[in-house]
Amino acid sequence: MTELNPAQLRVAAGLLDLRSVTPSVTVADVEALRARLTERLQWAIDALDQAGQTLWLNKNSIATVLACETRWRDGNDFSWSVANAIGTIAHRASELVMVGRHPGPASDAVDGATDLICEDNPGFNQFIEESSDAQRAAVRAGAIAHVTSLIDGFPPLPKRVLPRTEQSFNVVFGKRTIELSARPDLALGRPAGPDARSLLIDLKTGRPHQSHADDLRFYALVFALRWGAPPWRVASYYAPDGAWAAEDVDMDVLDAAARRVGDAVLKMTEMNVSNRPSSLSPGPMCRWCALKTTCEGAASWEEQVAGDDLSFGEEDVF
């Protein structure tokens, strides 16, 4: 077995060791939470059913509609860039190394991941083919740097912890009228049972932000409703400095996530079914909104923060 370096030992002892965690959420607690959330969503379920519509929500759609309704409704167009290409490749390469046990160095995993993504995603393949040599080199170098940081800082995962990358789990309300979908970067441990010790982790490359905690709580909520028991811990791991932000899951965490889901569903339903106009809320997300060149909110936000350091809002590449 490969000897762990000090950074990896610190992660193993401080983040991955769940032996000291005492679960406080029971199966009855989860069922009561499900009932409360269903009751809150009932108006939306009835309205959507009557209109013949459905809602699918993930962490991104919830964060977007709560931050700015106009961006959720009109400004979510996606386009490839060097930054998100780096993230996509680094993420797939990390999967190959951490769970697939890819034997080569980070550069080999990055090249293999790039080939796999090009095969699966025509849009990504077109972006890579049409990029300049400098852009392709920047994408490869950036992905290698992030994967190397992860390899050097995160301990190898033994088979006994059942590591899974991007495992999806969903929960539905009504007659599949509303669906919540979660897909954490990394899931460890069994999902349920008396000896379950589950840990959900998102891998990050930017600085900590409140939205990261909200995302993790959403994962915990969907996990709990899907399996009947929540994960014992959720965490964001920041590859550049090897730091993490972890939260042990209790009912306060789950209730907070349920409130955000309820708020998001009601807003979406009001706009989709009741045709309520969307509100405009200028903020950090304006920097990546597809409407930023035409939206007066984006212009006012740029004027407001001109000269400020907004690096906390940089998009994560994992």
C-alpha cells in the first residue's frame, strides 16, 4: 500500500473518518420531513398537473431562480469556454484516477478523459477542434494542474468505502410532477442501514462560497428522501489548498434545504403556470449570465462593484 503524504493523512483523519459522527436523524424524522415538504409543494403540484407541466430541479436551477428569476427564465444558455472545458476534463480525469484506478500520471488521465468526452459530446468535440493551439494547450495544462493537486492532496480511496463519482439519485413528488435530482462529485459509504456511514463530497477549485453549503444541503435532502436516511456528513473539498468545509447532517440542515426547495418550486410554478413576470436581481451571477450584454441589471451590477475583487465568484472547474 502506498504511504500517504502529510496532506493526505490530514484529509483522511479530518474529513474522511466518520467514526466520531453520531447520527441524530431517524427514519421517522425523514418521513415527517417528506410529509412537510409534500404539503408545502401541494399547491405547485396541483397547479402543474392542471397545466400539464412538470418541474425538474437540481442544485443549479434552485440557486439560479433564488438568485435571479430572470436569469433562470431567460439567461441559462450554455457555451463552451476554456474555463469550463478545463473543468469538464479535470472532473472526468479525476474520476478515472480516484475511482477507475487509472494507472498513469495525471497527464495520461487528462488525455484519456479528453478523448472520452470528445466521443460522448459533439459540442465539446467541436469546441476543441475549433480552438487555437494556445487554447488547447491552456485547457490541457489547466486540467493537469487541477488533477495533480487532487492526486497529491486527497488520499486514495479503498474499495471498502464504495466510492462512486457523479452517482445520480432522484426524488419525485405527485405523479412525477416535481422531480429533485442530485449528483454529487463523490459519494462514499453505504446509502442506508444501521451501519451506514455515508459522505458526499463536491470537489472545488475556487474559493469557498455560501452557495457551496447550500448545494451540499440539497444533496443531503435528496439523499435522505431517496434512501430513507441522510448522509452523516457533506463536504466541499478545495483542491488548490487542500482545505475543506464539512457539515454533519442533522434536521436543521435538512429543514434548511427543504425550505430552499419549497421557495424555488413556488417561484418556478408562479412563473410557468400563473405567468407571473420574473423579477430581476443583479448580483455576482451576472458575470456569467447569457443576458449580461443586454440586461440593465448586469450593467448596474458592474457599475456597483467596479474595482472590487470578485474572485470569490469564479466558476469552479470541478
